[in-house]
Amino acid sequence: MNHKMKIKYRDFELELEGDRDFVEGKSVDISSLITMLIQRPATQIVESKHDQTQSFEPEIREVTNVSSDKKVTFQEFLKEKRFKNNNDLVLGTAFYIEMIDKVESFSAKDIDEYLRTAKYTPPKNISLSFTHNTQKAYIMPVKEKKNNQIAYQITRTGIDFIESYIPSDKNSTVNKTANKRSKEKNIDFEVLKYSTDELQLDKYIDITTLTRTEDRALVILKIYSVEFGIQAMSAEEITAVLKSKFSISVNDGQIGTALRRAKPKVDTIKEEGKLKYKLMLSGERHIKELMGQNDGNEN
């Protein structure tokens, strides 16, 4: 994912853009720069159009990492996600409140108000959805109440679930067409010629238990690298395997986005003009961690 950092102070403006490591790596130098600027005189004298002298206080904008120039509205967020049921709708609303609006916690009243403001009908029993999502470990209660109600925060598991959420295809001609084309393309992929038995799945973590698109894609890269010597695969090939061999609903765009964000666990190469992904050492370590967690859960 591309990250940006913007700073504006008086007549000084700076913008950095690049991957996350590059932008965050500049944060120390930028902090020193901000300190130096603030220590300059506190007011600035300029001439107005009417030849009158005016004093202006310095303007400091918060330095933030952003993935886009425009914040997505709650209505846009809901239209993009197209949640399939009330439990997912409540969790998605909680995600927006915490991760996009940067509110520390949420209550049933917050969920109700957000949905009504966006012209959506709130579920009749939001508390029931809270119970469901708590059992799934998607949210957790916090000590301090909010609006005289139990307050919650979204967990890392809940964040991953929403970030990799597969929107409902209901009334979506575009998605139906894309899925149809994807199914048609699957026939041509060489990676599909191997049977499920040949994948030696008992040696690896059960992909169907993974909730993150990134993790699923990394495990596919690992399996095909070890079992068949295929060192790199395209997003389309990985999508085809997940759909055909594991009945997991996913599309090329989701796989591509997940793997671009997965660097340095993967690297990209081009084969015959096609972008492909190759598992790197940090990706290997990540898979070992996943398998260790899986063993721990079973014990």
C-alpha cells in the first residue's frame, strides 16, 4: 500500500510518498524539522491586499500517514463492503468508528447512531450482534462504560476480518461478470492440473481455517513451491487454486492487494510480461508461526 506524509507549517509544505518503511523511516528527521520550525518566531507579518498589516498565528497540521488524499465517508464504506448480515454490519460499523474515525471505543448507541445517520436501518438487537462478534473474538469489552452502556473495542482478528471482507454479490452485475470471467480463466491455469492429494495438505496448515487473505495466499505459494517447484505465482493463479481446490470465494484484486501489502514476505517478478509473487524468507517464517499457532489451538 502506498503511504503519504504531509506537513504544512506557515509557508512551508512538505510531502513524502512511498512504501510504509520508507515513510516511517523518515519520521525521526521530520520530528527534528518540526521542532526547528516551531522554534521560529510565533507570528508572521504580511501585507494584505488593502495595505494593512495583519498578524497570523502559525498553522500546524497534524502529521499523519494516509493511504489516500480523501477520507472515505461511512456511506461509501458501507456501499463498498455490502455486508451480508447484521453481525457483519455491526462489526463493519465498529471498524469504521475505531479505525477511520479514530474513536477509542464504541457502544450499541454509537452503532445505532452511525447507521441511522447513513440512512441505514440498524439491527433490532445490536447487543446480540455484539455477543456473536465477542464469541468470534472480533471485539472485546472494555472496563469503562460509554453512553451508560457496555463499551467495546475491535480486536486484531476483527480488523483483519473486515479488511479482507468479501462483499456480497447481491445486485452487483459487475461482480457477477468478474466472477464469471474468473471461472472461465481458471480452465487455462497449469497450476490446476495437480490433484488435491498431490498438494500434500496434511503437511501444512488448514487453509480454510485462516481468515486473512494474505495468509491464505502465502500458504498457497509455499505449497506450490515445495511440492511442485513453482517458485512464483500470479494473483490470478492463486485465486484459481483457492476457488477450485478449497471452495474459498475470493477475487484477483483481493489477492493482489493482500500480497502487495505483504512485502517483504513476498517479492515480485515478471514472467512473460505477467506480474508474479515469490515467497521470501520472512514469509517462510510467518507461515511457521501460523502453523505453530494452529498446533497450539489444537492442543
